[in-house]
Amino acid sequence: MKGDRVEIVVDVGGSATRTYEVVATRAGRRVEIGHRRGVVEVSEVTRTGTVVRTARFMANRVLALVEHPVSDRRDDASDGVAD
């Protein structure tokens, strides 16, 4: 869903880290995560499954992988908390 995003924190050597972000940029797109052969892949994918872009990281360098899904407005309205 547009707005879904994944943050990837990577060790770049020494005591330094670098943070990358992959975001679903258009309606109908989503962000998928895969782990294959020592590589973490984070891809933006269309409704039909076509990969738009992919970020690849060596798995042993990834310190954190944080998913930030977009909440559905219907779920927010039904949480039972009055505004």
C-alpha cells in the first residue's frame, strides 16, 4: 500500500552505521523483504508482482530491519478510543 516503508540499518565499518529506506511510492505498490544466500533484498513491487526497484544488502552487515506498514483508516476508527 502506498506509504509502506522499510528502514534498513547497515554496519559500514568501524563504529559507523548507515540507514536506508525503501518506500512504496504509488498507490497499489507494496514493499517485500526476502533473505536469500546471505543477501537481504528489499523490493518495491506493483500489484501484478513486477519489481520496480530493489535494494540488496549483505545479511551479516544488516543490524536492523524495521517495517512501517501504513495503517488502514478503518482500523484506526474502530480502536475504541475517543478523540
